[in-house]
Amino acid sequence: MMNLRSTSGTVTLMLVLCTAILAACSNTAGSNEASQIQAETMKPKSSEAEVSKETKLSPAPVPPAPEPAPAEQTPAISPQETPASVSGTAEELPVEPTAEPKPSAPAAGSPGEAGYGGPAAKATASSATYKPSGGGPRLPITDEFKAYSWYYMKQPKGYVPNFPNETRQYTDNMKALWVGTGKKVYLTIDTGGPMGDTELLVKSLKDNNAKANFFIAGYNVKKNPDFVRTLVADGHLVANHTMTHTDMNLQTDEQVIKEIQDYESLYREVTGKEIQPYFRFPYGRYNMHLLNLVSDMGYSSVFWSTAMKDWVPRANGAEDPYNDIMGNLHDGNIVLIHQGSPENIEALDRIIKGIRDAGYELALLTDIQPPGR
């Protein structure tokens, strides 16, 4: 009996020990599980703000490279004349109503470009003065109503600029001037905007015994008939610049004809003389159809080979227009300035003297002779 009891006690003891061991293991597992839950709860997590921040800091898509900027344009109309953009030089001027894309400038002195600038132009002045002779092969007119804005490509001082490729579309009956010949400078003064200091202008010309060419809008002729009469009496050329100074690409043929003919009548009424057959398109804006139409009316359309940004205040005052003109002097130079720029008028006396000191003569457009005539 003693052995049986001893065995039973041993078994009981073993069961108690097993139960205790199992309980201890269960507590340990529970504790581990609780620790894991607590650890997961305390583990740092990315907040929504942090996620948003990461998203915002992600590299943005790289935008495509911008288009190369076009060559700087030297505009050719005054601030008061500017409808939306302008024309000018491609050193282009457009600053006019939205300017057409400018064709690539021909390389200076390139084969077939005689008369369009480059080294040969310095010695020969230019043969492309009245219509496109010597300017390379003539180009066909693909769209006679395509709007153009006049500009030029400046060359070093003493060299005739390069001119637009569209001049090679001009036909034999299209009369146009953009540069003359010889040691002459043709000062052309536009008044499509304010008249400026007319007394100083007239005095500067008279004191220097200099002649200039004026393109005065018809509404300014009406407002200042005495000024126009003074110019004519002093021997200056006053030419047709239309009555309303409107982009002629926006007008019908009938409106264009009326603008020009009404100007002729007004000029005759004011001066008692017939107008000289020279014409300038407002803003330098035209098309091949209009150029042909104006030519059929007996006019030579006058463009230019020097212009400046004279519709804004000049940073250096009268020094700027003086430097602009003197820095681009060349044979047969047709210079466009605007009468409404006070700096231009202030600099005029010095400009005239500087042109003459450089060996050039100031002349009227009537002095330009067409090639071969």
C-alpha cells in the first residue's frame, strides 16, 4: 500500500508541476503577444501629412526646353501708333497687329545676295534700291494677301543691311524703295502719332540747311496745315501716309484707294500743289496685292534701312537716337524716325551735323534713281 500511495503521490506531484509549467508558458506567451501589440502601437507611422509632404516633394516633371528666342527686333512705329505689335529690324522691329513669322535672314555676302548687304555692299552701296535687282532669283508669289511687316538685318557700320526675302517676290511693276545709292542719307520723318516740338524740328532743319522727307497722317495735316505749308515752303518733301493711319491689310481695295486719293485732295487744298508720288504703309504693314495696287496708283512705296525703338523714353535721352543713327550709317541710308519722340527732335541738330561730318549728304527721295535708269 505504501508503494502504491507513493506512486500516486508522485503522479499527483508531476501533474501539479506540469500544470504550473503550462501556466507559466501561457503567461509568457501572453506577455510576449502584449509586448508585440504595444510595440506595434508605439511604432512610428507616416502620417497623412507626411505622406502628402512626400508626394509634394517628389520631383516634378521637367518641362520641355523653351523655343529659342527670335532675333531682337528693332521696332519701327511710335508708341501712340502701335496697334498691337510692331515692325522693324531683325537685329525687328514688331514690333503691328500680330506680326507674321519672320523669314530667316540671308547670310551677309552669301552667293546671289549682292545688294542685300555684306562686304560687297560697302563698295557698291546697293543695287537693290527700287525693285529686287541683284537680290538672288525671284521667288513666286504664293499668297498675294499674306501680311508682311517690314524689317531689316543690321550689318556693321558702313555696310548696307540685309533685307527680307519677300522683297524677291516683288514684280517689275511693284515700285518700292528701301535703300538708295551713294554717299547720301534720306531722313524720313513719320507723324502717325503726336507732332511733337514742331518749332524745334523746323529750326534744326533750317539752321543746317538740311532737307527731310515727311510722311504725315492725314488727320495731322488737318490739325496742323500751317506746319505742312512751312515744310513745303522750306523745300522738304511731304508724302502720302493715308488719311487714318490704319493697317491697310484690314481694309478693302476701295477703302485703300479712298485713303490715298483723299490725302491727295487734302494736300492739294492745303498747299496748292500736287503731291509727290511717294507713299509709306502705316506701321510698315502691307501685302503683295496692296504693293501692286499702290504701284498702279503711281506711287513708290518707301520702306527703310535704319530705324530705332523711339516710341518709348530713351534711357540716355538724345544720346540714344544719335548713336542709333550714327552706328548704322551706310550708303543710300533711308532713316526712319518718329516726330513724336522728344529725344529724336532734341538730337536732330547733332544728327544732321554728325551725318555730314561722316561724309554723307542729306537728300530727298526724289534723288534716288532706279537701277539702270
